[in-house]
Amino acid sequence: MAAPLTTAPIEVYRDPDVYARERERIFAKTWQFLGLQADLARAGDYIADVIAGYPLVVVRDEKGVLRGFHNVCRHRGGPLVGDSKGRCDHEFVCRFHEWRYSFDGQLKSATDFGPVDGLNTRELGLFPVKVEIWRGFVFVNLDVHSASLAELLQPLDEKLGHQPHRSARVRDRHPIACNWKVYVENYLDGYHREGVHPALASEKGARRLDIHMQGNVALCAVPKGPGGGGGLWSWVWPNLGINVYRGVLLIEHMRPDGPDKTVIDHVFLHEPEDPSVDAAISHSEQITEDDSWICERVQRNLDAGIYKEGVLSPTYEETVAWFQNHAALVAAKEPR
């Protein structure tokens, strides 16, 4: 009989110093979803957002190449673009003092800066980030020497196989008052169902009892239930869900917004004129509301200071244990 596994210490869900280390050791070194390739159709089109406190931007240059940078001017830290999407005319222009950068990141003009001996503009280019595309999705990695995105997603790629083209989209955002790891662990939990999701109590396969890890990807097939559907549930280290359910592909990005706040970004992609899309999205949003409720209560209980540690089921919570070993416990350790 397998022995129970001890949970991570509660400090990793509360301590701002742990979050600071996670930014450096996890989010600055892993692939993060940024947006859709379809929003970068023309030269000068850009998408931008803030991930774990890092302001990032990806632009399509005049040769059609996607370039990624920190959305930070080298003068005094001003923003190049807003935190959304738009279009620049041939160059980035800092919104603070109007320093100008080409789309390859080189400084073109320190506008009205005045003469300075020894100022080398070649050393004041933008900070680059790595950009790769997977199935029409734009990913970034702050570590320009990281392994390829394709290597990370190979297990999921094999399971997904051929997928229909889904061009219609719906986006929404859910702020949740909990540490990002609380939400991820709930997402990876194959143990809960009825108490958190009453609507799933009678649905076949609602409990993800057969979640298994392949590399850094968690996978679970979703069988067809009374409402039809079926599909594939997956999670990619460290904070991305990718699901196909009732014909809708859902990107669920679990983004930390400090040590005690999380933002869940949803992107639903579906075929145009799909009559079942409204029901599929409504179903998913209800599940997220249920999960948000329980995660906020768990965080409140962790903050209360009574609970110190618990145990994990070796049968149903093996993926939670895997995640805690790779995130919570690793980030809690000081460098040697």
C-alpha cells in the first residue's frame, strides 16, 4: 500500500519572497502563452500583456518575422505600447520620452536627448524575449536559451492530432483572490467533483481520475457523457490549460498577479456558426466560477494559520504532488 504524500508547507502560498523567487526561477524560464497569431497579420501589428509582473510585447516586423521584447524602454523604463494589441507605424515609440526603436529592438533615436560623449546607442537596444508559434498560438520565453516550445508540447501535440480550423473566438478574464498554485493544484486535482461542481455530479468522466504526466504535460481523455461532447483535458507546466470539449478549444492561462492574486484568462476558439458553442462556453464558465469559489476559501483557510500541512492521495493526487515538487517546494528553497 502506498504511503500518503505530505503537502507543501503553507508558506509557499503566502510568502511574498517565495513569489519573488518564482518569478525568477519559474516564470522567467518557462514558455508562457501571450496571444493569437491571427492578431499579428500585418507588419507593425503587436500583442502585449503582463505575465507574472513582466511587461511583454510581440510584433511582426517588415519581413514578417515575429519579434519579442520586454515592453520597457532603456531610457527610464517607460512603456513602448499598451497592455493589449494594436499597430505601430514602422517603429516602437516610448510613450514617456519618445525614444524610438526599430522592430529588431535597436535604438534608432534618443529623441531630443542632447549631445553626450560616449553614448553608444548600440548598447541600448530593447531586452529580447524568445517567440515561438504552436497551432496558431503565440508563446514567449524570457530565457532566450530555453529549449524549444515544440519539445515541451510534443505529448499534447500527439494527443490532439488533426484539429478543425477554429477562427471564431470569445475571451474573458476572472480575477481570483488566491495564490496561483492554489488554483493550479485545484485544476490538477482528480479527487474532487460533487462538492465543488454539482452540475458535474452525474456526468460520466467528470472526475479526472486517470490524469497522468507525460513529460511536463498532464493529460486526461474526457469520455462522452449524456450531454455528448467528450474531448481532451490537458495542462502544461507551469500554468496553462488546453482543453477540447464539445467542439470548443479552450486556452486557460493561470497567471499570477502577486503572491495572493491570480488572473484566469480564457480564450475560446470554435468553428463559425457552431450551434453548440454557447452551451459549451456557459458550461466552462460555471466550472470556473465553482473553482474560483473553492480556491478563494482554501486561500483564506491557509492564511488563517491553523492548517500547517496535509496529505495527498497517491491514487488521485499524484499530479498535484508532481506540481508541488516542481513549483512549490523548488521555489521555497534558497539558492545554495
